[in-house]
Amino acid sequence: MAAESSERVRADVIETDFPTDGPTLGELGEREVIALIRAQAPSALNGDDAAVLTQAAPNSRVVASTDMLVQGRHFTAKTTTPYLLGRKAALQNFADIEAMGARPIAALMAVSAHPDTPAKVLEELARGVGDMASDYACELVGGDVTGGDYLVVSVTAMGALGGNRPPLTLDGARPGHRVIAHGRIGYSAAGLALLQAGVDVPAQLEPLVAAHQVPELTPGRGVVARAAGACSMTDNSDGLIRDITQLAEASGVGIDFASNALAPDRLLVEAGELLGVDPWEWVLGGGEDHTLIGTIEGSAPVGFRSIGAVSRKQGVRIDGSAPATDTGWESF
């Protein structure tokens, strides 16, 4: 789940930084709204009561994950655009599929929105989901739309887990394994902090904002890690310490991070100086980077880096000491 601001908004407010011109959803009606979505994310599989997926490969297993983004809870029109929101909604689900060592093969999207919402909002949202799905060589194959008080976006991702190797579950870490990571850590939280601070973001810090709006992952890294012999994996969605603690507890092991592998880089340090925040707070507790973090007996696979080791002594430590913070995202 996303590590966003928990500030609520009034249910009857349509935030004006989103598109405001053109017909509304209520004016178009359900059929035209669905046609609009299908036009932005076309798929021959979309249009019947349900999509029929072709088995991706012999001896494959189906993997499924779902997540939602709620206006005022996970995003506002001040922190994103409908297009970027669509890309992010798809990416966070694809990251869950990748974290199992599988590859995404299809996505479903359900949207609840106020009838007065301009249709362009949904059009751009669908285009974002469709473009991200295309990046992962899959398609948006169906979903649902309904009226509501504010915008809620729910994406379900379907994936294929091929071959005989076990999935990359939380309980597969063993003492002696190397801890590996693919993706940035702390960037999304720093980007959100910059957006919420209301400051003029310097050009050199714009990558942090972009990383919050749509985290960057290379498609297929989870499959690569599983093929290389990785045994466990998760994605950094709720905060590094919280997510890795869940993995450590499920596996009955400890995790020892190396501080020099996690240390905030130049951009995080500059953002911290600008906002008066210790950038380690973003690294350890920020979440929503959807970084793939796993364990493997041998060397880090292509696209991954080593950030620590698995030990018998339970708990999570950095250079042998307890982390300075274990805060993270709470859904309630």
C-alpha cells in the first residue's frame, strides 16, 4: 500500500488541478465511459463479461494481486495528474507480481468517481494504466466503473509464474543469504515531502518528485532474480524497515543492512537540507518506492545490488544496531 499523506478531503470536492473541461462522466453515461476507457487502453480481450486469458507457458501458475488508490488518502490533484496516477496504480500492482518472481500478463481496473468528474480525468487515467501495461507487455483486459463521492482507483494484476522453481515468498530467506535490491529507496517519500511542502522544487530535485508520482522499475527483474536463484522477495511499499521486518519474521531470520549501501544519495541529502528533514527518515520509513528487495545465496543478479545479509539472530539491524526509525504506512 502507498505511503501517502493521510489527510482527508471533503467528499463533494472535485479538485480543480485535474481537467475540468469537456463532458462529465454523468453526462456520458456508463457505456460511453467504458468505451472511452477501452479506447485509451485497447485490448481484444476486453469487452465481454470476462476476459479469457491464454495460458502463458507450460507448467505455469497464476499469480494475482490487487491494490487501490483513494483520493485524499493516497493522492490529491496537487501531487499528481490522472495520467501519472494511472501509471502508478498499475506499477504498484505489477511490482507485487514481480516480487513473486512472476511476470504480469493482464490487468483489470475498477474506478469509482463522482458523476460530475470530467471525462478527461478517466480518459487520462485509463491511458496511464494502458501505457504502463504496455511497458510490461500486457494489457488492460476489463474492469468496472461506478458513481461515488470521490475518485477511487483499484487495479488487479494477473501474472504467470513459469517453471518448477518455487515463488519468491516472504518465508524463503535463510541465514547466509545476501540481501539484494532493485530500485531506489527513499525517493518517493522525498518527492512527496517536496510536493506537500509547497516549495519551488529545484530542477535538480525533480527526479524525486517524478519517483513519487511514478516509481521506476525495470520490467522483468523479479523473473531474473528467481531464475538466478533468489529465494525470497518483497517490494518496498510500506517502508523499508516495516517490509523487511515482515520478511524476516516470516522466515524466522534476522536482516543486517550495511549503512553504506543504504546511505541517502546527493539528491536525498539536498532535499533534506531544503526541508529540514533527516533523509534517513525517507530511506527507512518512506515506502512507496516499490523497490524489489529479496535474498539469494549467491551473487546479486543483473540489475540488483547487495544491501546486507541474512543472519540467525532475529531482528533488523543496520551496522549491528537497531534502525533509527521503523515508521511506515498504516492503512487505518
